[in-house]
Amino acid sequence: MNTRTLLRTGVVGSVVTAVCCFTPALVLVLGARGVSAWLGWLDRVLLPALAVFPGLAAWAVYRLRREARRGAPAPDR
């Protein structure tokens, strides 16, 4: 997979997960849709996602730095 795509996915996933985890955005959306019964499992999904996405971004940064040290050409977009 392209390193820049990994980085983009990690950053966007981190931001979306943080917004849903630290603000009541997801609670309001699900409550307005009438499916607030699904709120019981949010912690089981959001907290691991909040660990996975920053980890993915960190891995992509590590790969970019390693490629830069080796003098490898930057991957195409």
C-alpha cells in the first residue's frame, strides 16, 4: 500500500474517532436517527480505533522517514 495513503488514512481516522469519542457528536446523530440503543457498544469500538489509527499514522511516518534515509524515490500519488 502507498505510504502516503496510509498516512492520510491514519490521520483522518484519528480525527474522526477523536471527534466521536470526545464530543457527543455520535450520540446526537444516533439519537436523532432513533437508534440510540446502539450507544452501548460505542466504547468497545471507539477506544480501540483511537489506538489503531494513530498507530497507523505513526507507522506511515516511520516508513516515509526510512524511505527518505535510503534515498528511495517518493511513491507516486
